[in-house]
Amino acid sequence: MEDTPQEAENMRLRSRLVIALTEHIESSGWTQSSAAERLGVTQPRVSDLMRGKINLFSLDALVNMVVAAGMHVEMSVRAA
């Protein structure tokens, strides 16, 4: 779907973070308003997240929200 392998990898990483965040928000029973407060973003931003609008989020923004949610990101790099 993406034009380059780099864009595809970036999208893959962002989608994994979005999934982790939405699952965490849902399992914690947070409302969008309470999630926004905890994550340091606006409620419309959480709405975008919950609707899977991956293209609206950078890796940096998603990592910041993951950490604000009390989670930890681990990364591994290997040959393609």
C-alpha cells in the first residue's frame, strides 16, 4: 500500500502502536476524555486514535502516548 519499503515499515510500526494503545484504553475502561487527559492530548485526537486513523500520527507522537499510558516500547532490528 505504501510507495516505498521505508514508508511501509513506518506504517507497520505506527499501526502496532495504535493497536496497543486502543487495546490499553479499552481494557482500562477509560473514556476518550480521561484517555486524552492521561495521554496529554485532546479528546478529538483520542477519537482519531480509536478510529484507527494511523496516518494522522507520527511515531514520536505514538511513542509519547504509549509512555504516558504507563506502557513501555521495545524494539528489535534484524535483516530484512
